[in-house]
Amino acid sequence: MSQSPVGKITPENTMRYRQGWKALNRLLHEDRSFSGNERNCAFLNCRGTGFADISSASGFDFPDDSRAVTAVDWDFDGDLDLWMTARTAPRLRFLRNDLAANADWVAVKLSGNGETTNRDAVGARVQLYLKNQQVPLIRSVHAGDAFLSQSSGWLHFGLGPNASIEKLLVRWPGGTQESISGIEPGERFLVTQGVAAAKSWSPPSNRKSLTPLPPVFPDPEPSARIVLSARLSPPPVYVQSENGVSELPADRLKGPLLINLWASWCAPCISELREWTAAESRIRSKGLRIHVLHADPENTVAARRALAKLKFPFDADNTTSQTVRNLDLFQRSLLDRWLPMPVPGSFLLDRYGRVAVVYKGPVSVDQLLADIDLLDADPNLWRDHSVPFPGQWVGPPPDVDPLRVNSQFVDHNEIAEGLNYLQRHVLVAETVPGTSPKELADIHFVIGIILQERKQTEAALEAFEKARLMNPQDFRIHFELGSILLNLARYEEALTRLNDALKINAADVQLKRSLGKAHYRYANSLRDKGMISEAIANYQDALRNDTKQLDAANQLSLLLTTTSNAALRSPVEALALAGRLCMITQNKNAEFLDTLSIAHAANKNFEAAAAAAQRALQIWEQSNKP
């Protein structure tokens, strides 16, 4: 069912709506069926006795993710044919109705006068009366009556055998009704508004028939080569040894290096390793290192025997299921189709340790060596190799986006691995000439957010500070820094960061509230230290940033009446503040009424002070009743 919020928009409704879109998009990315591969259904109306399931008998039961069906007499033989559209291939199907031709039908096409009725007569209703039948056959003219499609404008009536037409009535959208004469079974007629007699119409004689063909699907490619237009750091890679599990350090990943996933039971894997072994000298002459990772921890003995039999000359280790998962999630982030990583599967890394090419399935030595020559090619040449066909570029290719990789980890509840990935990517990106500081700042910012959610506050502060130094004009960074520092009671630092954010965007409402809160808490701290003048100034700043900071107004009123510094005392201003507070809260807040009592007393109005105090006492007593 649709999750679109149509009633009251609540956070829960909005969340469900977003989750619905996320689930739908995931089905698209993973090439999964919207209907769970349920076949199409067709039901035959049994004239009031129910419906019969004719899905299979009629041929409608395609396993498609179908979208629409439209009716049209495509071959003009008097019966309705169908066009069907689907999200999945084949996107379009033509279902020709091959029933024997007869005259048990009639078709009419309406034309409005263009004044009271549109030319296409959309909205018109036709009633066809047959002799010896009380109930007419009814058809209406629609537009867009199916998903991104519509049926023919011809209104088709199935009449049954030996039918005789008595009359045809047209009710036009303008409200008028006309009786049309000259309608006979087995023919097509044009009906024009204002013309009582229908005009016979014959289809063109030069039409071409469609030849039925079974759908032909291309065979799946045995392998795929994906050249990354923007190179990314690889995810964490772990190796298994007798000493336990360890992560390959960044310097071990500097290339040219080919990381390969294989399994001992995989015949294409063995063939690939055999080819590489035979071409060892060619591979080493290009400076390429190969590190193969056996992906099946249950068959490590078989893997060791296979490598020994091949006399495999390159680095080889057993890896972990986490590595396989990491590499799979990484490659899913590169393309719009999130298909599983097969074995064999390989990743070619450049001299900085960034993934440049991903190979799904076997890769030949010739292709590997050709790609090695491309690693340091001109950026425009590399760009052209990153697309499957030539053409003209109207804009630059996408920038490096490690956050898409992290999103895959987050979506699959691999938060720690995603965080590890971003931290590794930053270290690699900082060594690459020309890396944008803004790009690095964005990554540090996301790292800070993740660390903050994991309650690693000091590490989050460090990440946000790195982001601030790299992009001091990013509002988000200053705001997050200020918010964390405020929660840590580091008020002066928090105010510095929040005021920096204010210089970038002075209209942000949430920022103004945070500034009000920061000034209020800082003022409380100053008041407790006896720094009354500074406290008053910060209470005033709190109200200046957030007029709804009622507690700040209350504390300011108290200070202005109770301070021993005559130069700072202002009973009149205090009374105005307290009176405003009580008006806003409709004299229902005991604390504010107590402050009002003190302000009245400071202004020598003891009767009003007593009344306010009495009202405050009543509220306290009522609130403390069991």
C-alpha cells in the first residue's frame, strides 16, 4: 500500500514514507521484482455468477512487473487487441486477438465541437441500445486511463451473435444529449457533435501486420570490467593466518596491485590463476603485484593444495567473510545496479592505493597489462575509458564520493566498518595531489557525526575540528562543534563556534535557539562564580537570540532586583521582564510569579508583591497535592 502521508504529517508518517521509498529503491537497485515474481492475473466476468481465473488459459500470466494494459483494435479485424507495458524486460508486449472475424461488434469515435465539448470528446458517455434488451451497453471516453498510457479513442462494443442496434445516445460533457442514426453492426463510425447521422469509416489499406516473435534476451556476460571515473580507497581488507586476523595496512595496498577473490572449488578461478602464473615475467615487468585472497574459510586446505599444484608465484592469503562482505558492499556502491560480487573478482589499485578498476569474473593478462599502462594516463583519456561507449561530454564525470560507500555499510548495519573505511580513505586522499580540502572536510564531518552517535565525543570533536580547518565556511561544521562543546559545558568555546556559524547563516532558526541556550547556560555559570555583570550581559544575549528563552528572562529579572551592585540594579526593567513572563504563562507558573513578587517588592509595591506571592503559593500547593 502507498505510504504517502495524506493526513496529518507527523514524524512517524514521514519516517514511514521515507522508509517506503528506501525499500522501493532497494528493489530497483538489486534487480528484484516489485511483486515477488507473482504472475499476472486475468479474471473472466461470468455475467453475474462470479469471476473465472483465466490467467494461464488466456496467456496473460507473464512473470513481469507489469505496469499497464491498454485495448485497441490494432489490426482492424473487429476484436480488441492489447498492449502491455512492464518495468522489466520485455518492456512492451503486443497481445493480438486472433478470434475468428465476425460482425458481432461496432466501434464509434466521437468528435466534440470545440466549444462546449473538447475536440477529443473526453468525458462523453455513449449508450448503445440493442433490440429486445432493456439495459444499454455503456462506454465513456477517457484520457490517461492507465499508467503512463491510455487505450484507443475508439469506443468498442461487443454485441453478441445476431444483434440488432436500436439506437445510440451520446451525452456530451457540456450536458447535451444526441441520438445518432445510421449505426450498424460490424462497422466503424465517426460521430460529430451536432451531426445526427454517423459517418462510416474504413481503415487504411496500406497498413503492415506485426510478425509474432518470442522475446529474445541477451546472454549474460561472463565478465565485466568497471573503470572508476573517480578512484576510491578500498575497504578494510583482512587476512587470516595462524596468528589470527589482521588488517592489511595502507602501505601494503599501494600499487599497482591486484587484489583477487577466489575459491578452490571455482573452475574459472583456477584457470585465471594458471594464466597469471604462466605470465609471471610479463606481470612483474610491469611492476604489478598480485595478492590473491581465498574467500572460503571452510576449504583452506584445498586452497593451499591448489596453489601448490599451480606453483603460484604471487602473494596469497586466506581472508575472512568480513573482507568478502566489505569488498562486495564497496563494489555495490559504484554502480546503480547492486549485484553481488562473484568469484573470481578483482580490484586493481593505483600507486596511491586507490581502486581504479573492478573486474567481475576472470580478467586476462592482456587486459591487466593494458590497464596498468592506463593508470597514469591523461585524465581525459581515463575518463573516456570509464564509459562503455564513445560520445561527447557535456560535463565532468562524478567526483570522488566515499560517502556512497559508507552508505552501503550503514544500510547493512556495518557501522564500524564504514567508519574504518572513511578514516582510511581520508589518510589516502591526503597523499593524492589536488585533493579538494572541501572534499576532505565533508568526510571528516561525516566521521564526526558517526563518532558522535557512537558516544565517542572527544574523537568526534577532533574530526569536526579537522573539518573546520579544511573548510571554515561550512555552517554545519561550526554548528555541530558548538553543539558538542555546549553539552560538554565548554561555554566560551561553544559560543565561539556558534557565532562563527552565525556569520555564515544569520537566519538559521535552530542556530539562534542554540545560541540562546549557550548564553543562558554560560550566564548561569558566571552568576554562580559571582560575575554578575557578565552574567547579566549573557542573559540579555540569550534573549536577543531566542525570545522564547523564558528561563533566561526569569534569571535576568532576579539578578536585576537582588544584586548588591547598585550600578547593576534595575527594578523597573526587572518588573517588566517578570510581568511579561507571567503574561506569557497566563499566571500559571509559580516560579515566574515568585519572581514577579520580588520585582514588585523591589519597586515598593508590597501589596502587588503579596498578591503574586500568594498566587505562587497556591500553584505550588496544588501541584504538590497527592
